Amino acid sequence: MKIVLKEKLGRLPAQSGVYILKDQLGEVLYVGKAKSLRNRVRSYFQRGADAPRTKMLQERIGDFEVYLTSNEVEAMILESNLIKKHQPPFNIRLKDDKTYPYLKITLQEDYPRILKTRQFQRDGARYFGPYTSIEAVNRTLKWLLRLFPLRTCKRKIVAGETWDRACLNYHIERCLGPCIGAVNPQAYREWVEKVILFLEGRQEELLKQVEKGMKEAARSQDYEQAAEYRDALQAMEKVREKQEVVWEGDEEKDILGLAREEERACIQVFQVRHGRLLGREHFFLEGTGERLSGAIITAFMQQYYLGSRYAPREIILPHAPEEKDVVGSWLSEEAGHRVILTVPQRGKKARLLKLARENAEHQLQQENLLEEEKRKKEEKDLQQLQKALGLKEFPEIIEGYDISNIGGREAVGSMVVFIHGRPAGERYRRFKIKTLEETNDVAMMGEVLERRLLRLKKEGGDIPNLVIIDGGKGQVNRARLMLEKYGFKKVPLVGLAKKEEEIVFPGRRESLRLDLGNRGLQLLQRVRDEAHRFALGYHRRLRLRSMTHSLLEEIPGIGPQKRKALLDHFGSLAALRQANISQLKKVPGINEKTASAIQDWLQENLQN
């Protein structure tokens, strides 16, 4: 262990907080919280872990950061935000590492719009979701715009100001026309409130309002308006018919059913709003193998409910989450009202929970069938590759390498690993080039292979059945020298040159060209492209970080520690520029005076 790391471990406080474990290049591996940062963080540097995943994490830790918090709820909020921001490979995470779509109503505008988004921001808007598919959002939005013709355009419309003409949506009666003054702000807001009632599942209340409006319009002989209310009433009744009544009264709950196996779990969410089963969504989680069910439930809620301002008043669970009281307090703070966590053993809640679990099990079975089909295809791809390259061993483990640089600046290398034909992201590695400043892709590839093979020789691990280099003869021959130098002469090696998609072999003049439809070649291309993507992404981040760091050096009163804290917190200059005073104050070491100075400097020097 490095001396600096030992000193950091020795200075760890026994307070509660959040810790971030990083690799040697500063990439986030894991985010966690602890009552005692000293005890928890030190445990990762003590060998002898039984769980394979924990051992793998320990092998990769090169540094850590800690953030002190005043209580456990604050720690959970910070932990949730950091997990969402970094998506660490060793945390339990929603499958595909994707953001789920929401419906957004821009309440901060004079005439609010309704639109689709994948970005949740605390901007005064109201968000509904998340939905598991964009199709679900489109379906909901289609119904909403038929019922309530709110605007969806990007026009900047201010109360009291009008445009010369309306868009097509107004003429086909899909918009109320606020841009031309066809509706006043108060009347428009009433329509907005109806949309919110609909999305909250409060159809009973909404139906009464619409029916009352229809009768009032008929009494005042506004038959056109009455007909519009009538049509909306009929459409809502059709939607309502599809929603099963599961509770009498004003019940508002989410029911979470859990099914799990090995490294994967599925959670089925039943959304009950005002007594009706409003929605059914299922989500897959990865990295769950060694974790307790309570930890899986906690991790899901942290990612699912983070930022959602419409968490229900009760969540029915199959297992108590880890630190149930802390989770409940965190959810209540997020939602703005008390959230009760219930683990029922009998009665109606237990029966619905059982139904949710059965749905989760069914979804997991369906996913397994799809996985089996995918495995069969991958098996054929690997067999074709083995045959095309004349490999003695089946290419179960493939490593791919690439170099990314511009004029030698911020040069980096990447290693990606495919196991049985699919990416194994937790085994990926990045290398910041240390020995070269000028552009020399061949020498850089040599450095990357040398560092990788030295570590493999020293620490052990799986030896690849095939190594793929993004490049031609120069890079391939240098890689071969490294393999021979460190005792891996028998490991098969090829290069894949982008221009002609030629497969290059070390020490052989002739290259191999396969038909573009060959599935073995397509697998080679996937490995090569993934290595390129991984290297390029890291290279861009380093360049952006370097540029941002240089700009931040110009802000008076901001030293190295505060610059680093700002970059770690916001991630980019664009995000920093959007931050307000309260958001800047959340960065460790930034008080109100410093936050104000930062904002003033950014506004003065970085105008659009």
C-alpha cells in the first residue's frame, strides 16, 4: 500500500458519512455510506474477503474519498445522488445503466408545457414516472393530449404577450392556443391541474370536475364547450375501465415484488393511486449475487425514487430494507410527506405483494428465455471466430486494446474484456500513458500491454484466450514482444485495422479478410469498437477536465482543493455554470461568500 494511502487511512474520522472507492486512475468503483467511516473504509484494505465480488473490488482500489455528514439521512441522500451520478460497477444498479423517461409539466412557465424527458432536475417543474419504456410515455402522452390540449411546443410564451399566428396543433384542436391569447393564464392553469389529477390517478375527483364543467357549459348554452367536456368524460371513462380497483377509498401505495437469482434480480412495481391499480412496471437489477434481499430493496428504492416528487405515502415491501428507519426518513424528505414502509405478513397487502412477486418471477423467467437465445447466438459467433482464426482453444475470454490521443496530449489506453461473447464491464481497465509525450501509437500500445501483463503476472487472474489490438502490424508486433517478454507467448493475438477491416497476425505478411457478414468478424468488430469507445470517452474526459481545471484556476480565491471538489461534484464546466448559490454551497469547502464569487466570475467571464 502506498504511503500516502496509509496516511489517509490513518486520518479517517469515526463519524458518519459517504465514501467513494476509486481505481488508480480515479474512476469510481463503489459508493457507500457508513456510521463510522474509519471502520468501514479500512475494512476494504484488509485482505481475506470471502465474496468473489468483494475480492475483485479490493484488487482494484487505488484511492478513496470521504464526505462527512451530520446524520444518516443526509448520508443516504448524498450516497443516492453519487450512485446516480457515477453508476459505479460494484454497486447494485438498474440494468443497462440507463435513465428512465418521465413526463414533465413545466409549472415554472406562465403557460406550462407537457413533454417527455430523461433528465430529472429540480427546476420547479412537476415530474411523473419513471416509466420503463418510451412507448409507455408516448401512450400516456397521446391520451393526455386528446383529453387536455396543453401546448408541447418550445415557444417562449409570456402572459400578456402574443405571437402573430398559432401553430398547426391549435388548428387541429390539440392546443388551447396560449401563444395567440386564445386562453387566459387562469383558465389554462385549470387545464394543467386536470392533467396533474389524471397523472396522480385521481380520476374520481377529475371526473366530477369535468362533469360539473359540462353541466355549467350546457346551462350557459356554450354547447361547443359542453361537447368538449363530454368527449373528455367519455375518454377518461375508457381509461378508467382499464384500471383495476384494488382498494376502496383514497389509498395511495406502491407494491414492490422481488424475484432474484444469481447475479440478477427483478422488481415488479404495482402503482396504486386513489384505490386503483394505475400502473405495472418491472425493472431488472444487476450485481445482486452476494447481497441480501434487504440491500437489493434499498438499492432499488434509492435509484427509483431519487428525485421523484411523487413517492406514495406507503410502500409495501417483501423484505425490510437495510436501516429501515433511515430509508423511511430519506424517502419522506424526498417526497415532502411521510412515507411508511410496510412488510406485511398476512391480509390484503400480503396477497397483493404475493401477486407482485409472481409477476416479477414471470418477468425473470421471460428474461432467462431471451438470455438463453442470446447465449446460443453468442456461442455460434465464438465458434465462427475460432474457426476463422484457427484457434486451438475456444475464445471464452477476449481482451481488446486501443489507444486514444491527440498529438500525444492526455494519451490514454484502454482494455476491455468480453466473456463468452459479451462485455464484462467490471474487468475493464484504463491506462494513462506515463512514459511518452509525443505521438507514437506503437510505443503507447507497448506500454499499455506491458503494464497489464506485469500486473497479471504479479497478481494472477484469468489469462485471455485471445487478444485483439485496434491497429495494424506495428501495434500487433509490439504487443507480441510484450506477450513473449512476460511469459504469455502462447496467447493468440490479432489486430483489426479499421480501414479495410483486415485481420493482422504477428509475424505474418498476409492479412486475413473475412466476409462482412461473417459473425466471427462482427464479434471482432464489437470488441474493437468497444475498446475504442472506452478509450475515447476517457480521453475526452481528461481533456475536458484539464481545460476546466485551467479555467477554474483563474477564479480568485479558489485553490487546488476547492477546484478538485467543484469538478468532482459537478463533473463539467457546463454543469457548474448552471449551478445556483445553494447548489454551489453543497460542495465541501464552499461557503456562501465563495459560492457568490464563483457565480459572479462565471457569469462575467463565460457568457454565451
